[in-house]
Amino acid sequence: MEERLIADRAGMLELVASLSADWDGVVEASAQANVDDEHDPEGATIAFERARIEASLIRARERLAEIDDALGRVGDGTYGVCEQCGGPIAVERLEARPAARTCFACASA
């Protein structure tokens, strides 16, 4: 699972970098343009695009933090142990969600 977490982390770093570049581009474009995006007949407003990118960037950073935390648990030997009940987290759950902190029973409660 450690290799999977490392690969997931690399992918998430790429996503964060891409979204950050998108964010910078939208901010730069909106600063250079004097447009009334509230009444733009061309489609989505600049504000909408900024909000969409910001939400995606926040979620990507949260996911990156979850992966980093899981890698920390691998390092200290607590990976695969439910943080609520102390029991094992099923391999199937870890395969589906490698950064899982709880077993299925505790996650469902």
C-alpha cells in the first residue's frame, strides 16, 4: 500500500500544481479585463470559474493531507489500524480508499 500512497501523492501534487496554474490564469485574466462578468452572454462567469477552481484546489489539498497522514501511519506502524476501535481495517477498504482511518463498521456508524 505504501507504493500506492506514494503514487497517489505524486498524482495529487500534479493536480494541485495544475489547479494552482489554472487559478493564477483566471485571476490574471480577470485583473487584465474590465468586463461585466455578471452579464456575459458567453457562458460561465469569471466568479463561477474562480469558485470552481478554488473548491477543486481545496479538495485536492485536503486529499494530499490525507495521503501524507496515511504515509505517516505507515511510518509509525499504525497504518491499517482503525483510529476509533483499534481493530484492523479490511484490506478491501484500504484498496478502495488507501488513506482510510477507520474500519468499515466505525465509518458506517
